[in-house]
Amino acid sequence: MSLFRGWRRWALGALASLTFASPALARDNFTFAWPSAINSGVAPFTFARQLGYFAAEDMDLRIQVLTGSGVIIPQLMAGQIDAAYASLEPLVIARQPGRPNFPLRFIYNLFPRSIWEFAVLDGSPIRSVADLRGKTIGVLALSSGNIYMTRAILQAAGVPWNEVRLQAVGTGVSAFEALRTGQIDMLNLFDTAHIRMEQAGTAIRRLDIPPALLNASSHGVSVTQAALQRNPGLFERFGRALTKGTIACNANLEACVRSYWAAYPALRPTTGTDEENLRREVEVLTLRMRNLLPPGSGITRPHGQFSDADWTVLIEALRAGGEVTNTNIPMDTLYTNALVPAFNRFDAAAVEAEARAAR
């Protein structure tokens, strides 16, 4: 399925939402697209809400599940959502000759390290990416933006794209069963999905991916250029609340997890003890924070900041994989760091202290 086919067909799929609403106050509504089933990855948002960071910015936040860039991009363009947690690849490809050239821009570097992994069963004969020739790869959705980078990684390892098969497996039990039962040979999901599989008792191995690709951003917050020009202050406030929530979550992972369970009680485990469940969820969130926090966060690299290298590494990988031909893409059409100072304009030490006191 083509990523850009979603531009002509608004297939919303299953929706899930979290609204931080306060009828007593006239706050700005802000809808943020989440690209997979709700999981503890939203904990920095729920903790930010619990600690009052969105309220302090006069915002009501709604998280809406929209799976795949082919669905998210049309909703951004139509103004149905304000911003999206999105992979970077689709915008680079959109800037190629003959492509739609969507008027989108990334304003916040959400994951300075890639969250995507190649996982196989521990006993699998597949030892490297080069061994994937003729194999079936399980992906979140056939419209997922990371598929472009997956193709580039395979091409770089000498595996032609037409010699692998893709199968949409979603996340959770369906994905795990597809790998365990041999329906797929490799699972190409994100960090927290794979660690949950290990916690469920299935031993897996992660295939090596070139370090340059692992240490470059994989996701950010994308918005339309028109919305950014119309109301930059709205996005400044959103990014500041998000940054506070990220710092707070890292300072008190247990309280952060509890805020997620309080916001989504149906997702709280019903088997095992609270202590066991909390330990497992903290293990998952610890891994996620490693990719969420920028190197030297708050010191050498502010939260939300991109570098040109995040994009040049990606562009070169897509060129090597045959996905792009034009690598001369003006960086200011892809991202802006103009709002980054505002994202970080608060007392981080005070946020950490407040988080540590939370229960």
C-alpha cells in the first residue's frame, strides 16, 4: 500500500483518545496523533497532565490513535489534528520530484535515537540483515513511515526489496504470535514492543543496524507550515509541557507509570501483583527513555532540537536504498529549531524535584 494513497482516502481505522479537559477553563484544545495502540509510551504526557503542565499552558490535550503516516498526513493537512508523532522518512520522500511535497515541517525532535529494531527468535538461523533475503518481515502497518528506512537498510546489506515479503502484524499478541509461529521471520517494530515480547517469555535477538542510523533521530513532532505560521505560541506551549513531562518521567519512573495507569485504567494489568507489574512497566519505560532523552539533555543538546546530521544521515540512507534521487533538500523545508528555546524555558531542577515528590 502506498504511503500517499492515504491522501485520497481518509481511512481513520480504530481510534483511541485521552482528553485532558477542564470545563471551568477556556483552554486551547490540542489534538495529537499517536501512531500505534496506546501504551506506556504516553506516560510522559499523562505525568505532565497529573503535574499540571498542560493546564499551566492553558491547554487541553487529546491523544488520538491514527496508525501509519498514510493516515496521519491527510488528517494534518485537513486540520483534523494539530500535530503528530511521526517518522521522518515520509517528509524526505515527499520532497522528491513528482511527489506531493506536503507543506509539513518538524518542530520537535521526539526521539534523538531510533526506536526501530530488527528482532528474530533467539534460535533463528538469521544472524544478520543480509540473511533476510527471501524472508517475511512483520511490520506495524503497510503504511508505516519506517518501512522506507527498513528498505534502505536491506538494500545497503545487499538484500533486494523484491526478495522480501512484508506482513502487517500490528503490535502486542498478534505480532508476537506471528513471530513465534513462523508466519514471519523477523519483527520490525519499536523498542518497547520487543521488550514486552521478552517479558512474556519469548527469547529474541536484535540484529545489528549501522550505528549511524541508530544514533540519528527517528521521530519528531510534525505540523503544517500554515498552522505553525498562524499560531507558533500554541506549539511552543505544547512542546514546553511535553519537555517538562519527559524530564519529570525520567526523574520518577514509578510515578510516571502510575499516571499512565490512572489515565488508562483498562490498560492496567489485571494479573500478577502491583509490584511485579510496576517493575515490568518501569523496565519498558526505562528503555523508552534512553531513546527519548537527547544526549547531554538540557546541557549540550536542548530537548526537541534537531541537527542537520539527523537528516543528512537519513537522506543518504534513503539514497543508498534507492528511495530518493534528489539529496539536495533545503533543511529549512524539513525542520525548524525556532521554538526550541521556548520548549526549554523553565527550571528543569524544579521539575525534577516536583516529580520525585509525586506518588
